[in-house]
Amino acid sequence: MTQQEAYYEIRIKTFDPSQREVLMYFASQSGFEGFVEENDALVGYIPASRFDEQTMARLWAQAGFDLPYTVKSLEQRNWNAEWEKQYPAVTIDDRIHIRADFHPPAPEGMLEILITPKMSFGTGHHETTELMLRLLADTDLSGKTLIDMGSGTGVLAVLAEKTCASRIFAIDNDVWAYENMRENFERNQCRKIEALLGGAEVLEDLPEADVFAANINRNIILRDLDAYMRKVKPGGRLMLSGFFTADLPVICGRLPNQTWKEGRRLEKNGWIGIEFVRLGKKI
């Protein structure tokens, strides 16, 4: 959020976690810079300069549904300072430490990742990001090629470089996320990551990957899964998250048994991170 800018608080009435995931995805492309999930609502924050009566109409058209909502004008304040109060550093499995510039350095012996998010998804706080980080951390990436689809802040791509992947492609279709991940790559002195702006169409010009990671949401994954599968080498790994364990059967139903087998899976609070291995020569 921009320092000292006026904001609107949009409170959307919904109990449905899958609706919230869809709304956050499309709202982040419409200028929303932050979200809070409450028991009965998703609360989004957007600069006053980016909000008008057409914003919600566009959101409902993209999401495919509409819900009751209220709009509240917020007073100007130092949003950067407010954000810093709400964004603690994250430690995963006592080996990965994700922090922003304003946090103290990581404890000795931990792999440190510097992430300062804007409106991008991927700070390690959400269960799906944690699950994907854990899957990648337990994968030998030395000398491997990785594609990070829907990269957000770029945290997965940074981890891949810090664990010796040789070539990494980080892709996001949101301009704000694209700029944010490039900043985070610079913060972490990454030199092996190529940042790309776009969606699944970008994959056509990329080489096959040893590891393909996509932490997006159920609907986007189902829409683009065929394109993802085509970019995994024989013996390579397809890692997916951004959906609930209950959604797994429909995901699995899209991966042919004769060419894919289920690998590791991790679950937390109803969310799942899962790996599929393309049958063929092992990496």
C-alpha cells in the first residue's frame, strides 16, 4: 500500500473459501492491494484513486458471480507502517526464513529469503505457499530447470535459485506482481531467474522443465493444466497448490494414469500441496 494514500475498504459477504480464492485472484488484477479473511466476509483494500463504480462490475464479470458488499472510505494514514505491523517474518521447518527488509536477519544456519510484497501473493504466511516451499525444499534442484507459474512475489523462484537450480522461469500475468517479483529477485541477488509477464501462452516458447510449480487456484489450474503438463520433462515433477484437499479428485482426474503418478503430498488446514511425477526417466 502506498504511504499516506486514501483507501476504500470493500467488505464482500461470503462464507465460501473457494469463492474467496477466485475473488482474491481477480480483485488483485483490478487494483486491490490487500485482503483480510473474516468468518463471514472477504475484506479487500483498494486505493481511492483506482476505485469507481465500474470496479465491482468488472470483478463480478470476471468471477462469474456477484455477492452483497459494502464500501467504506478509510482515512489517510501511513499504510507502509501499518503493513509492517501486520507482516511478521516466517520460519518454515526451522530451515527457511522469509523476511522483509525491515525485519532482523535470519537466525544462523537458516536459508534466508527477502520478500517485500506489494499486492502480490506469496509471503509464506498462507498455507499453500508454505506447502509449496516445503515440497521444493525437499527436492534436489541442483542443475535443474524450474518453471514457477503464477509466481506472485517470486518466493518459490528465489528458493529454487538458492537451492542450486540452474535455470528458472517465473511467470505472472499481473503487472504489479511482475514488477514486485523482479524487485524481490534483485533483493536476493538472483541471477538465474527470468521474469516473464503473461499467462499460460508464455509457456509455448519455454523449454521443458524438470520441475513445474503452480500455486494459483483451482479454476485457473484446471483451465491451464494441459499446458502445464506439456512443459514437464519425462521423469519430471508437477507441483500444484492453491486449492483444497476436497478438490483433489477433480485435479487427479485430469492427469492420465498411464503418463502420471501421484508423488508426495502435504496438507494443512484443509489446503493441499501435491506432486505428480511424469512417467519416464527419473531426474
